[in-house]
Amino acid sequence: MNIIKKKAIDMMERKLSRTGHVLEVRAWDPATFFEIDLHLPGLNMEKWQSVQHMKVKVGDYAYRDYTPAMWDAETHTCTLLVNSSHDGPGSKWASSLKKGDAILYLGVGSTLHKPVEDRSLLCLGDSSSIGHFLALQQLAKGKTEVYGAVSFSEVKHMEAFKEYFITALQPVLEKRWDISLLSWIDEQPLEDQCIYITGHIPTVTELRRHIRKREDFSGTIKAQGFWA
């Protein structure tokens, strides 16, 4: 990174960065997935109507987007759910956090994903999508059903997901050279469905292409890739 770009980022951080604090960190077994409870003083969560994303500083001149989930507007708290199985600054950041640490972020912004009233929401994604789908579920509570499937590479992570969260999302096991979510969606009716697909970008692309070829599909697809 050149000097000019570094200076621009330094200036942006000084003007826009906000501070939060880590309340608790829970590692799943194996420790390649983390629940990170945060206190974000001053952040107004009451008006959130769509899934949000936080641009979090994870290293020198390095930022990653994470979804605040399971938030409490009164206490200004939320949880980030981070898949750290892929090597990179975000994974190293998540695995190094401990209670009491300060975090820096450049604000919180809306995504295009939000509940659609009077239509159930079918969600498909890998474990990097958990926070996104749980946020969608929180927004949809009392309005419509959120269901679907989340793929995992670890059996123990599937078990933890079923134990820790109350959700209609079903965990499925990833198999090498196979997109397990394709098999799952082939068992579902797709007439007039509102489908949300997130996670690994090539998988998102393949799932969207596959669904659009289905003769019974007559709904909408809202896709968002997280990583390649």
C-alpha cells in the first residue's frame, strides 16, 4: 500500500472511527468459529429495518464487514458471529480477541436484505451467513417465517448451531467437491419463494443459477457474497 493511500486511511479513521468493547468471546469446538459480544455505546439500533453491516478494523489498514446480530437496542449490545476457518486478517483478529478489548469500526450501514411481509423467507448460506440470517430472523419476528439451510464443514459446529440457537434454519454438512445446499434446495418447493443467498461467492453464484433453472421457481432471489 502506497503512502498516499495510508495517509487517506489514517485521516478517515481519525474522523469516522468509533469504539466498542468486547464483553465476551465464545469459541466453538474446533476453534474456527467465534461468537463475539460487543458493547457499542451511542449506536442507535432502534430504527434498524434491514440487516446491517459493520466495517471493523481487524489490522493495520485492514477492515472486514461483519453483521451485528442478536442486538439489544436498550443496552447497545450485539453479537458478531465470525467464521475464522479461512486464513486472513479477519480470522486472526477474531481468534485473538478477549474480554475487555476495544474494537474500532467505521460505523454501521444497511444491506439490501430485509423481511418481506406476508411471504416466508428461504435462506441459503454457509456458516459465514449465520449472523446475517439471525439478524434477518430478528427483524422478521412476528411478521413472517425465516427458514432454510446453513452448510457447515464441521459436524461439531452443526451440533453447536442446533444447541445454541432457536431457529428454523437447518444445518447441513458440506461434502468435498459437492455443494450440499444444492441437494437441500432440490427437496424444497420453489413456487412464489423469496430466497436469500449469502456466503462464499462462487457458491452463491451456482445456487442462484441452479434455482433460476427450476421450472417451479417463480419468486425472487436476493444474493450477497461475503468471501471468495
